[in-house]
Amino acid sequence: MQYASATHWNQVFRAYRQRGDDLDGGEQWTGAFAPILRTHHVHNILDLGCGTGNDVLRLTRHGYTVV
């Protein structure tokens, strides 16, 4: 098995950022989970696989504190 290097992924995400692309497809993930999180009174979220950071921005717009 072979893995892509960090250099490869840095280039991929840099290209996404430069084009303004969003890996999440907009609100697909956050739109689905924000109501569930709200129902369970979640206020703080830890994002470990940040990628482009678009999910973090959307979650903060929904009122969550994201680290």
C-alpha cells in the first residue's frame, strides 16, 4: 500500500482554496448535523480533520465554538 505525501495533500488543498472549492459541498454536512447537535445542547466542537476549514467556518456561523 502506498500513501500520498504531505506535499501532495498540501498542493491539493492549496488548489481547492485558490479555486474557492469546498470539499463539503456547502451545507451538506453542517446543515444535516447542526440541528442534531443543537437538540443535544452541544456548544463546543473539536474539529480534528480540518481540511480546508470550511466546516469550521460554517459551524461557527451556526453559533458553535469550534477548536
